[in-house]
Amino acid sequence: MSNIIDKLMEKDLDTLKEASKKDLEITRLSEVFNEPFTVTVKEISYKRIADLRMLATEDGVADESQFLQFVVTDGIVSPDFGAKELLQKFQVPSKQALFTKLFKAGELELIAREVLALSGYGDKAIKKAINEVKN
């Protein structure tokens, strides 16, 4: 275990804090535009996810759909879907409203799941140590 402590002591803290990003291609929209339609998503901090969960909770009941919409809105960093001209063209007041017009329900959920996976909420985030007992 002290080996892990030694490695942490040697590591620059800023490299541990670098936000993970990933490009996602939305297949349906790529077909519509006849070119790759990609969005860049980033991880969200633990504190921000907790805040989004609270925003999506009313009277002690969490609204998972609303939570996932908040995650998508916070998680997509590129392109800038908040551009005033774009919102006006689609006649929507916010990025969140634009996303519900632009993406299908399943696409929104998959984008949200990717953001959550980058944030450490995926099945592959932690590997269990398996110790085999040999005779």
C-alpha cells in the first residue's frame, strides 16, 4: 500500500484534476447532414452532480429524466449549443430546450450516460481486486 502513497506523493496534483473529454458521434444526425455530427462531452465534478441531483428533486422525489437532461446540458462542451442565433433559429429559450428538439430521447440518455461514465459513474471505473487462494 505504501507504494500507492509514494506514487501519489510524486504525482503533480494538476494531472489528477484534468477533466476527461470524449467526442461522440450522433449517428442519426450524421446521416441527416451527410457528415459526422459530433459533440464533445466532459466529466462533471462530484459537487456539480450532487447539485444537479438536488435540482432534479422535488418534495424528496428525484426526477431521473430531468437529472439526465441537466447532465447533458452541463456535459456537452462543444459545439456551443447556447449560441444566441442557434437558439433563435430553433425558437427555444435554452440549450436544454434545444437538446429536446435536436436529439431523440435515447440519444439524450446515451449522451448523459457517457458524461456520467467520464465522471467515474461507469461499470469500468473501478476494478475489483481478486485474490485467489492457492493450495
